[in-house]
Amino acid sequence: MPVPEAKVRIYEADKLLEELDTDSAGQTVTVELGAPPFELSQEPSEIKPYSVYNVDIVAPGFERVFVDGVQILPRTTAIQEVKMIPIPDTEDEETQLINIAPNTLFGDFPPKIPEEEVKPLPDGRGFIVLSEPVIPEFMVVHLGVPNDATAKNVWVPFKDYIANVACCEIYSTWTPETIKANILAILSFALNRVYTEWYRGKGFSFTITNSTAYDQFYDHGRNLYRNIQRIVDEIFTTYITRPGIRQPLFTQFCDGVRSTCRGMSQWGSKQLGDSGLDALSILRNFYGNDIYLAQAAKVQGVPMSYPGEPLRVGSEGLDVRLIQTQLNSISNNYPMIPKLAVDGIYGPKTEESVRTFQQIFYLPLSGVVDFATWYQISNIYVAVTRLSEFG
């Protein structure tokens, strides 16, 4: 549920720069903040290519949230989402502290331990064996190395996990095709862990870790970048594979400067993207010319799969009726979204509701239910429906 009328203060060190209030969608206006020169994020550098800010959020009836180290890169929009925790009137106010770690291209992280790119499949003894790759609803992320029993496990929606890792592992200032290539590698790596039940098969209760020695870095609570989120929304069901194997390829990668590996070099992918190569061509430079892109068979946790064609003004039928029903449910929590007659006819009012939804959830304002908008509506609908059932 959105939290309106929260007070949001932005600091540079101890200096207050902005004081903002959230609206009925739980959002503030967008503000401009200083960032280092664009060129610093275009090649390896010992100078930090992003600026950092602190954000303090206070709302009546909720725990205070303090975010330390929000990363701002030039020419891109950063989005800092926070999950506010309600507190009973009888309890003292507490502060939820979020410390954002450096980007892996700049910070000091352990190099990847090499693994085979094709894994043995689970034998089915007590575990679910997938007949083909599917997109899980959640990733259970272990915030530490596998054997650290003191590390927390967090449940993260799949798309949020992928976007978070991408924002941790690369810079949002890179070319769209470079970003896409890196996201496809992140997706395939994660889906290989899911498909092969790598950790569950070893007796662990999580899907993946956030240790760069074993997996890819996930920083719980960090800020994301709008352009990276949008690419994830467009391709999150796509993965890399080879002829003759059932599983997504285990696409290892490293920065290629401070650490090297037999998979993709992130800085190398940046150079190839700058030269004009598309995402698949970039990936074939590192994983071989026989790789290709495949689509997952199913997205778990959504009521119905994308119909294959965008819905727009003039569309009619059950798919339109489904979207209208879902938007009406979502509008109970997000009243900015106009209520609709559930008639299966995509007219101007449905277009307006879709556009408002897109505005709230950082999607392109097309008024058209494309692939990304369809699944985002489904995700939010499932979330608010569960909240209603739980309440």
C-alpha cells in the first residue's frame, strides 16, 4: 500500500538539500541532484563515478527509514523505494537503516569461483523438477556466503531481484544494448540456479546468495535506475541457452579489469556496445556463436500469460475485461487510477487508467498494455489482492 504524506528529507553528508512530501501514490516529485562527470562511468576509474546522498523518511504510524548512500549517476533517473513498517501506538519509534554498498565495478568484492556452465539436473528426490524453465514469483536470496547460518534470507519478487543486481553490477549510463546484454546474463545465471535447484539440492533453504564469489551481487533496499528497470520489464522472461541443453546457460561474468573469468567481461561488453553491436552479438563474443535467446514457458504468480499482442483503444474481449478488473482492484489502494466499467471494450477511459498506472509504476506513458505493462499490472494486482485477503 502507498504511504501518503510521508516527509522525505535528502541530505548530502549532513547538509539538508530537499524536503519533500509523498502524494497519494506514496511518491515525491522528481528532483535533480548533482553527479560526477559522465565520462567517469565510461571507463574503469579510481574516482567514484557516482555521487551519494542520504535520505530520511518519516510518516506517522510507521518506523522511520534512513537510507545511507543512495547512488546518483549523471543523465539517468534513480528511484529509491522504501518499505515502511507500521508500528502500534504502544511501541517506541524505531529506525530502519539501509546501508547501500558500492557498485561492484568500484567497490572491493571477491572474484567468482569458476563453475561449469551446464549443470547436472536435480534427480527429484524431495524437490520439484521443472520440465522447462519458468519465471519464479520470488527469489529467496541469502545475504551472505552459502554456509553462513547467521545471514538473513529475503524473499524478493523476481523482476525486482534482476533489476537490483543489474544496478549493483553495471552503470546505468552505459548504452541500452550493453545494459540489455548484461541483464540477459544476469537473468540466465539466476534462472540456471532456479532450474537446477542448485542450493536447495544441497540442503539449503534459499534460491541464490548475494556473494560475488558464488553468485551475483544483490543489495537489499538499494536504489534502482529507471532505464534499467524498463529493460528488465521488457525482457525478464528471456534467457540465454545453447542447442541440445534444457537449462538456461550458467552465464558467469566479471568486471574484466580487476578480476577475469571465462565468461563475460562487463567492461568488455561496454566497449562492444559502444562500437554498435546489439545485445546478442555482444553475448556471442563471450559465450560463443551457438548461443541463442529463448523464452520461459510460464511466469508464476500471475493470473494469465500475456496474450501476445498489445491491448489499445479499439481492442475488445476477455483480455481487456481482465485488465479492467485488475485495474479496478489496484485503484482501491491507488485512488489516482480511475475506476472502470468492466465491459471488455478498450476505450479512452481504459486508456486513461492504463496511462495513470504507467505513471505510478515508472513505465513509458503509452496508454497501451504492452508486455511490460501487462505483467506489471498482474504483479500489482496479485500484491494488493493478497494484502486484502491477509487483512
